Amino acid sequence: MKFKRSTVMLVGVAFLLGAGVLIAESQRSQSPESATETESTAPIFTFEEADVATLTVDRGNETLVFEQGDDETWKMTAPDQALAEPGAVAFLLSRLNTDSPLQTVTMGADQATDFGFNVPLGIVTVTLKDGTEHELILGGPDFSGSANYAVVDPDPWPPAGENEYSVLVVTRDVANGINRPLAEWKMPAGTPAPANPGASSTPESSAPAASPPDSAPALEPSANEAQPAPAPTSPAPESAN
């Protein structure tokens, strides 16, 4: 009788352990790390920089807006009016239309917080010259800490219901491009200035060089004129004697 009771207890313990393993596996299957689906070699977007009309970078506490002119120069229109640093704009756009996602995972609407989309690190909106608009929402870091989750052109957003989303794992360069300090988005204020002082300094430097030669000959004739002046005065007393 005792043997049967111990057997039942062992079976019960085994059942509890098995149930615990099943629960742990089900929770693990819902984590972002285990939702890996595919890897892709295609870029995130396929537009060209020359086709972009405006670039908007929403960083939560501030929104940066850039416009591209007909001559393909970039100008910041918000939060300040300034010439944009072309390298900063090109770097971010290159991450979008050149870099490929590291992998793609599936996210349920109820997992948005797990992927960091409840407080996104940034929202990049690209409006093309033909009116087409693309959006990238950057979420939190992945389990490795060297990349971030991102969704592109999500519909609907914010996540709701039982919708599923394809989430891209993108390199940390995307986050670096978005979080660039505001000053680095602008063309340095002193960049156009050197051309004007340089042009005005050349004539000024030549003017003083020409003035010393003019003053030197002016002193020589004045010394010569001083010598004939006493000459007529000396013979005057001799004629008087």
C-alpha cells in the first residue's frame, strides 16, 4: 500500500513538472526572440534620395523637418530654419534604402510593448516627390542589444485587436541616424563665412603694400627742396657788403 502511494506521488510530481515546462515553453514562444521568421537581402525601402521631397524625424521631444530643393540641396524647416548638413540626411536615408534588415519576426498586437513600440525611439516619415509616403517606426533594442525592432508602413497603427505585424530587426545605425544631436543636422554656421573674409582680405593686403612705396619718394623731394632754400639767403649778405 505504501508503494502505491509513493508511486502516485511520483506521478503527481512528474505531472506538475511537465505542466511547468509547458507553461515556460508557451511563454518563451511569445517572446520576441523566438518569433524569428526570415532573413532578407532587400533594402527596407526602394526609393532614391533624389526622389525624396521631405524628411520628417519625430524623436518624441522634438520633430525635425527637412525639405529637398530642385538643386538637391537640403534645408531644415523645423525646429529651426537652416541649411541642412547633407551628410546627416544622406546617412539616415541610406540606412533606409540601402541597408537590409537583419531578420524579420512576427508580432501580435498585444506584444507591442514587448518590442518597445509603446514608446518608440523615433518615427521617420519620408514623402516622395510623387506624393507617396513611407513611415518607419523604431522600437526598442532586440535581445542582443546591438539592433532594434522596427515596423514599416504599419496599418493599422497603434496595434489593436488580433492584428499581426512583420517586425524588422535593423542595425543600430538606424537609431544612431535618428538620435543625432540637433547641431549635427545643420550646416556649420562658419562654413559659408570664410569665402567673404578671404575675398576682402586680398585687396586690403595689397593696398598697404602699395602705400609705403608712395610715401618713400614723397620724403626725398622734400629734403631736396630744403637745400636750395638756404642758398639764396647766404649770398644776400655778401652782396650787401
